[in-house]
Amino acid sequence: QVQLRESGGGLVQAGGSLRLSCVASGQTLSRPTMGWFRQAPGKQREFVSAIGYSSVARLYADSVKGRFIISRDNAADTMYLQMNSLKTEDTAVYYCAVGRTVVSRESNYVYWGQGTQVTVSS
């Protein structure tokens, strides 16, 4: 059974930074892609970023490009999301996911974490 556990969320002022982590345990896909999604109150879940197994392929939503950095440590089965220059509109529950390819499509992602809350105050 695959488990994904996110951490690192919290309350931060606009302009600040946070680093999210996602630890995977159990048997996942072979050479899995890992990704981050988020869901703000009253909105649909949206893609944030994804990274391929070798860390060469990385994809970002336009809304976070230049501010967020995705990375992973395969030896530790961990993925990170460094979030800089945070805006109030980044407030959401952030979800970690494991999938097959580096795409933004939700249907590509097979396993999901429970989410971690990020709140950015003005």
C-alpha cells in the first residue's frame, strides 16, 4: 500500500517562503513522476508542479513559474516544493501525488496524499 505524507505547510505572510515535503512509502510505480496540486476554498483542485524520476523533466503551472521550485531525493523517497514570494492567492491545501508521466493532467496521478494547508496572509 502506498502512502504519501505531506508536511511543511503553515501560515506565512505575503512575500515569505515555505518548503513543503512529501515522503512516499510502500510500493509505488516504477520510476514514478511526483507532483503537487492545490485546492483553494471553493475552487477545483489545480496542478502546481511535477518532476520526473531523474529530475530532468520539470513542469510548472504558469501561476507559480519563477517562484516555486520542485525537487526530489529518490534515495529518501521524498519530494520538495520550495515556495518563494508567496501571494495570498497561493492559499490552499497542497497535495502530493505520484503518477506515470510529467504532465498536469490529474488522471495521470494514481496515488495521493492527504494534503497540507498553506495560508498566506496579506
